[in-house]
Amino acid sequence: MSKYEKKVYGEFSSIVNYLHEAVMSGSASSSYEDGSDYQDGDYQMALRVYERYSWTGANRVSLTLVVAGSHQEYWVTAITSGGSQGLFMKVNTLGESSFLETIVKAIDQL
């Protein structure tokens, strides 16, 4: 599992859409699996789950993305999982790291 978190600033739906496009255009095998949106007053939260095929691990890797906050100040969390080949411990997590790097570049541009 790999994780990246950062505070970003901007308009909520623009941030969510930008990150979604970054994931989907980052790999031909990327797929949007499901998501959820929540709003309570000014507070907004978007949860997204993606998958893509990892050539290095010869399996699928998932990415969970959360954008949450209010007043144009949001906390972004991206966590990847899967892609390892070990039965009792993680071996070869390159697929996770590679998938995370796709979204890290996009988050850092916000």
C-alpha cells in the first residue's frame, strides 16, 4: 500500500474532475469503479475508487481517492493497494507505486 496526502486549494468540483481525468488518462487500462459524494452545509467530500492493470505485477491495482473540506480548502488522500505477488507478505509493489505517482503529479499541480 502506498499513500499520498496534501492540502489543496480551489473550487471543489474542478479539483475532483481534474483528478478524475488525471487518473483516467494516466493508463489505457484505468477504470472508474465507483464513488460517493457527500455535502453538509459548506463541507464537501468526494470518494472515488479506480483500478488499472499493472504490467509489472501482471494483476490489477486499485486507487482510492478522497477530496474533503470546505471554503476552497481541501484535503486530498490517495491510497493504492493490490498488485503484490506474495502470499503472506507484499512482494513487488511497483504497480502500486506507479499508479500512485500518476495522481501525485496531478495533486502537486493544484
